[in-house]
Amino acid sequence: MAEKIKNFFKKKKAEAKFRKAGPGYKLTDSTSCQPVPSLERVPAAPRAPLSEEARQAAAAALSRMDVLKRPDHAAFNT
């Protein structure tokens, strides 16, 4: 009896997975080969100039990157 209950729930879980997967399609359908229409690009609005804090943060990030690129940089080992 316990085996029948296990099989019942196993089937229900499998059915739920297939329902989540969405609609199926055939590999021989010609609709699957149609190209996807491209989205038209909308020009982005001009960005506002960076604030002083943002400039400082960018400069700090760039300096950290430069330190890592130096050949004499040794990795900090704890």
C-alpha cells in the first residue's frame, strides 16, 4: 500500500514539472526556424554629469584596478 502512495506522489510531481515547462513544440515545425524580430533601438537620454562623490568612487575603483595590474603586486595571503 505504501508503494502505491509513493508512486502516486511521484507521478504527481512529474506532472507538475511538465506543466511548469510550458507548451511544447515539434522539431519538424517550420515556425521554430523563423527569425525573431529585432527590437528597434531607442536612443538613450543623455546622462547627467557625475557628482563629486561618484567621481571620487570611480577614481578609487580605478586605482584599485591599477594596483592589481602591477607586476610587483603580491596577493595578500592570510
